[in-house]
Amino acid sequence: MRNAIRAAAVGALLLPAAGASAQTTFPGFSIERFTPDASAVSSFVIGTAEILPAGEVRVSASEEWELRPLIINGDGSVVGRGYPLAGERAGDVITDRATTFVSVAGAVNDWLELSARLPIIAWQQGQTGSSVLGPLSQEGIGPIDLGARVVALKQDADSPLSIAFGLEVLPNWGSAQALGGDTAWDFAPRIEMSHRFDGFIVGAQANILVRPQPVYLPNSQTLGSEFQMGAVAATTGPGLRGELSIRGTPGQPPDQTMEILAGLRMPIGPFEAFVIGGPGFFAMPGTPTWRVVGGFAFNTRS
């Protein structure tokens, strides 16, 4: 009897420590679903199989704000908060999140473009995330992106389409406590295509986000590899330009996401100012209610 009481006392002392340990264990995954195109020849977010002129470099910096990309549902699941706002919201893992993107892209020649993108989580806040995932860091580094795009076909008299193939590599260098990166290296091969009309361009892309290691979330949720697709219509030519895009991951609710983004861009000499934003739909983790991005870019020839 005495031994039993002693064991129970030790167990009671260890329970708080075990609970604290569980709260500090973060599943390594990135909630970021906005992937700005580093060269942005025709679109901010959708690849259109067009690259910068040979020898040209584009450097850009932008600031993103998103509303409720990760919440806790009444059933304990961790989901996004896109429209329609279905289910009871028990709390927010992330209420507001601000991310700075620094991107650079350069065309090696007429058919090869290389790029890099660094997301910096400047600030974020949540209400009850620590009760589900552990304490949330307010800042950190996001999933660094290293990319290459190869033009396979250019629109001309013999081809109605431009076609390109791309590959993005995302090392696991992100900040786990800020939900900034997966535990393993991820890969995203894609295909892009487009057709230019008089004054505007229509393009589409399809890619697979390959997660070699699935992410296990509370309430028996799993995030694995995703098939993603998107389409865009954008104006071309000098002066003020606009675009409207739709992109997302098809699937059965809640395992799907979609965003509709509208943007404007204005050249100012060698610089360009731009803004883009719109609502998110459905509930895949990382889907915000709203997303707004603005920034500047600089293009130069070597």
C-alpha cells in the first residue's frame, strides 16, 4: 500500500512536466500558401511559361498580411478559416500573420531562369494555439525556396502556346515554433502554359507539393503531398496592369483550399509597385479568410 501511494505521488508530480513537454512539441510544417513568382513576368502567383529576358535580374520585397490562416474548430481539429465560415471556431492558433518576402530571379539565357525566395515571418499572434500545438513564436524564418524554370516551347506562328517546366526545392530550414517549415525537404515540380492575346495573357499551372514525410496534426489529421493548380488572366503592355487569378488544391472538404486574388502593378522607371489580395475558401490548414500583399520590385540588366 505504501509503495502504491508513493508511485501515485511521483506520477502526480510528473504529470505537469509531461503536459509542459507535450505543449512544446510542434509538428514541423509550414502554413504558408502564398508563393509569389520571383520573376513575375506576367503574374504575381501563377507561372505562365514566360521568363525574364536573358541577363535580366529582378529583385523584389513584399509584405503579406493574412487573417486567421489557422484556427481550432469546436471538434478540436486545426484548420484554415476560408469562406464559407463553417463550423464553430473555438480559438485561433494564428489570428493575424505578417510575412516579408524577399525574392530574386535571373535569366541565365533565353530558356533557363533561376530564383530564390526567403519568407521572413515578421509578426504573428494567436489566442489559444499553445493548448493544441505548443507555444507559438511571434517571428521566424519561413520555407526558403530555391527554384528553376526551363522554357520548352515559346508561342509563335507554329505554336499557339508557351510551355515551361519548373522545380522548387524547399529545405527544412524554417522555424518550427513559428510554423515556418516542414521537418523534411519538400519538392514542387510543375508545368506552366499560356497564350498571349492582344493586350492580355491567359495562363495556367499545375504542380505537386511533395512532402516526403507526412505531417500529423491533432484530432488524427494528416497533411501529405498535395496536387495544386491555378489559372490567371492578366493585362500586358506598358503602364498600369491588372490580373485576376484563382489557385488551390482540389479535394473533398475540408481537405481542399482555394484563393481568388486580384492585383495591380505600376511601373515607375526601373521600379515597380504592386498590390494583390483576396479571399480564401474552404478549410485546409493555411487557408486565410483574407490575404493582402504589397511591395516593390527592381529590374536590371547585367
